[in-house]
Amino acid sequence: MEPIVLDGLPNGYLIVDLEDGQTIKAKEQAFLQTFSRSLAIMLQNKLLFERYRNKHAELDAVLESMSEGVMLLNNDHEVEYVNEFFLNVIDGDGTNVPLGRLSEVLNRINVLFESTAEELTSFFEGEASDLKLEYKTKSGNADFYMLHKFSVISDEKQIGEGLLIRDITKEEEIDTLKNNLISLTSHEFKTPITNIRGSVETLLRDDVEWEPDFQEELLEGVHEDIERIQHLVDDWMDISKIESGSMYIERNMVRADHVIEKSIELVPISLKEEATLSFHNKAEDYLFFYADKTRVQQVLVNLFTNALRYNDHPHKQIDITLEKKDDFLTIAVTDNGIGISKEHLQKIFNRFYQVDVTATRRSGGTGLGLSICQGIMEAHEGRIEVDSKPGEGSTFTLYFPIRKGS
């Protein structure tokens, strides 16, 4: 019996069964000892291989589960490994082009992203370790990625290099929102604050005695500017609540036609000049639904004012239609305004998005109104939809779920 020793400890035995009176010669004994050591080596190698295979499987699982793309290349610029995320990004148009060499990878990046061949060559041959990439989607939106390169070192020798691609679209959106917020803050606050300062300084002058009517006019202007600032602050507070999921909805049973009629009354008189707002009640006379009356009015007034502001028609026509469709109460707001082109329809509910910057600047606004409307509708477990044609007008439809028995 010869022990099979692994790491200094017996892990098994080599046993030779002898017949009665049979002996083993020294040469045979030496052979059995050599054979047991060979078995130990074989078993050791098997255990090492199993350990290596398990570690390799774990590493492969980690790489495939990453939210970033990884590609490894050898010193001959041949692709040794690429994970699924990287493949999905590079194969953005579904052409399934083989990626065996670095040159093929560069060609794919050049085709998909807004990068020139010179920029890619400079990145891979230069000292820069990062390259920002922009990808235009079929819907007209833009996705952004950051491509990193790094050297793969083993025993102080470079055995290849790696590429890591990361989706930074959300980060870009946050940066854009920050920039828009700064821009809107400086523009939207500057005008009313300047007006308030001018009016107050005028009223505080000691060398002039102002007529009461003029003083009242200045104070009314100050009051309007304060309301404008308050409206901006309220918008930003609402967006903050929507983003944090803390938008509070105080629901009660409310009568649909009364909410619509009250919302029409809340539209500023200056906007309703040379305009007709018509309410068409196609539901039963007393249709109730479970909602926050104030928030619903906020949505409707926003839709009405937008329909009036972005309208170049000599006579502005707004039709508000109340209906009951299946399990939903619907309120459709149709106008004969400038309309919205197809490429803008999917973006108009984004925060700070402005279809017509010039028009927005002329009429004021933060680009938050429709985003807030969408947040309020989602808080009601409803939705808002839009259908529009440039030059013909738009229809915004609100869907409120109707509870059984309401």
C-alpha cells in the first residue's frame, strides 16, 4: 500500500492485493512508489484544472453580467474576448458583422457613431485613454458612450490591450438638464427681478411725487412679476416631487364637467382674447371620477394656455371634449394652432424640452409644463397622449381610470 500524497497530506492510497506467500521485490516497490507519485501529480493537475475551470466560469459570468462592454485584444490586435454588452453596442444596426480584428472594430465604430477615422486613429495611437461617442437612434434621439482603452500586463510584459465601453446617456441628460436649469434660471428670473427692482426704485424716489394711478400701476406690475417667480418655483418643486416619487395626490370624487368649466375660467383673460374655448360634453350629465381637483385643473389650464400661446391663427379655436371610453374618463383638448412635427412628439414630455425655442422665449416658460402634466397623470394612474400635424393643430387626450361604482 502506497499513499497518494497531495500538498504533504495523504489523499488516497494505491493498494496492490497479493496472494498468500507472494512478496514484492524492491524494484517493484520502487515502481509502485513512482506510480503513486504519478497518480498524485495527475490528481493534483485534475484538481487545479477544475479549480481553473470554475474560476474561468465565474470570471466569464462576471464579465457577461457587467453593465459595461469589455473587449480584449492580443498584441497582434486580434480579438480574444468580447462580452455581450460590447457586441450589442457595436452591432447597433443588427448587421452581425464579424469582429475578429481591431480594424474591423474601428470600422464598426466609424459607421455607427459620430466619429471620424482620424479621431479613432488618434485615440488608439495617442495618449488619450477616453473617447466620447454619440449614436443617433432611429427615433432621432442620441445615445452617448464613453470608450476607454487600457493595457493588459502579465509578468511585467504587455500581452495585449482592452477596450471598455460605457453608456453615459443618463449622465449626459443630467448635464444637459443642469445647463438648461442654469440658462432658464438666469433668463426667467432676471426679467421679473429687474422689473421689480425698477418699480421699487421708482417708487422710493424722494424727489418725485407720483400720481396714485401710476403708483398703483407699478405695484400691479410688481405683483404680476412676483406671481411669475412663484409659478417658476412651483414648477421646479413639482418636478422635484415627481422625480422623487413624492407627488401628493389628494383624491376625492369630483364632477368632470365642473372641473373643465372651472379650468376654462382660470385661463388668463389676456390669452382668451380673439379665442373661443368650446366645451363638448359627450358623457352623461353627472359624470364623476376619483381625482385631485386642483391637480387636474393644473393640467387642463396648462394645456389650454399652451394651445392659445402656440397659435398663429387669426381666430384661435379650442375644443374640449369630455367622454367615457370603456373604463376611462377622457378629456380631449383640440386646437387649431401651429402643431408639432413628428420628430418632436416623443420629446415634448421631457423636462426643459422646447419645440420652438424662439416661441418659448417670446411667451415665457420653462419647458416643464408638459413634463409636470405627465407626472400628475401618472400619479392618477392615468396617461396623456398627443396627436398633432404641423400647421393643422394638436389634440392632447387625458385618460383617467374610472373606479367601479363611481
